[in-house]
Amino acid sequence: MKEKDMEGGDIEFITPQGFEEGDKPRKMNLNIKTSCTRCGTCCANNSPVLLKDDLPLIISGALSYDSLYTIREGELMKSHDNETFEASMDFIKIKGKNGTAECIFYYGEAGCKIYENRPAQCRIFNCWSSHEELTGLEAKRLLRKELFDSAEVLLNIMDAHEKKCSYKKLTDVLERVAQGSEDAAAEIIDMLAYDTYARPFFQEKFNIPPNAMELILGRPMMDTIKEYGFKVEKNRDEYILLPIEKQEGK
Ligand code: SF4
Ligand code: SF4
């Protein structure tokens, strides 16, 4: 190996892949990243989680309510490499494009639409490092209850919603469904119906902007239930809980 310039990032390697004509070793140039080149890979892979430092971006309107949603504690979600995991706490994220993990503010070659006002996580993430900068960020996450801490009515709505349909409760009831309990299936339908109808009800009753509901109450459970292997179909006036695998003949 022959090092040309560590600071500049160009390193000349003699590769193990073989030899050029004769016995002359083949050479390879590697570009070592030392700063953000705004390539957009991280933006395409996953949208950022908001930290407490991002509160002014929401207050100023740089980040609008409809660009954000809450992941609730216990909710199942997918990582950018398609691993399913349970959220250990509530947190707020920028929405993804068309149901993907790609940040809605990422515009391909044009880059980040809100670059000057991008969230703290985007500023501190260094793809070229060992990611030590991400250690301890959980404690700095912005919570929906902090965002709306002066709006008592919203805090009460969150508590009522959580009491009726927390993901912890959903997971417990799904375990009973797996054991064949019909009562448990009905309980889930009840939970999903509450989540569905409470949103427009609260919105109208308390004059909440409709685009803030996914931030206040998280994603609709009729959508997230598929992460648990179920879907809900309507038969006349009745909702039925169906395992996705059975429905699709898998
Ligand atoms: S942090 Fe890395 S992956 Fe993200 S935009 Fe910058 S260079 Fe690309
Ligand atoms: S806010 Fe901007 S920098 Fe951050 S992930 Fe989205 S597009 Fe990338």
C-alpha cells in the first residue's frame, strides 16, 4: 500500500485483485470521505428523528405539522434495511415519501429542500465516522407531549387515545388472538374503530388542524396493523380482522 495524501483523502492502493499485464500490480484509488458531500444517501435511506433542538424549526413553521408524524411507544416499525423493531419510546419523525423511508424533503440531485433548516440529526450525522455522534441521542429526542405542553386539551386527547389503544395493549390482545380468542379479535376491531373515528371527532370538536393528527396521535392504526400481520376489511357495517398471510394465500 502506498499512501499519497491522508488529509486530501486520496489513497493509492495496490489491490489484491490481481495483476495488470506482466507482473505489475493493479492499482486502485479510494476516496476517503471526510465531510458531507450532500450525496443524499442517508436522506434516501431514512428520514430523521427530531431532537429537542429542533423545536424552534416547528415553532417558526420551517417544519410544518403535515411533514411530521409520531411513532408511538411499542409501535412496530421497519429500519432502512427492512428489520422490524419495536419503538422503545415515543418519537417524532419527518414523513417518508409515498410510504417509503425516503425523507419527503429529499429531491434527488436538487438535494434537501430545507437544507438551511434541516433537523439537528441531519447536521450531526457523519456517514464516514463510527457514528459515535449518534450515541445518547435518545435522551435528546423531542416528544409530542413537549411540543404541545401548553395545550392541555391535546395532552388529554393523547392520554385518552393511549389508554384506549396503546401499542402495548394491541400487542397483548394480539397474543390472545393468536391463541384463538374471538373476544380478543373483537377487542382489536373496537380499538381500531376508536382510533379511526376519534381522529375526525377530536379534530372537529377541538378545532385541530387535520394535518396535525398524525403528529398528535401517531399513524392510523388501520395502516399500522399490517406490521402485525393483520388487515381489516369491511363487510357491510361490520369490520373483520384478517391475517394477511391467509388472505393472500401465502
Ligand atoms: S452524511 Fe454522508 S450519506 Fe448523508 S448526505 Fe452527507 S455524504 Fe451523503
Ligand atoms: S431533512 Fe434534508 S438533510 Fe435531512 S434527511 Fe431530509 S432531505 Fe436529508
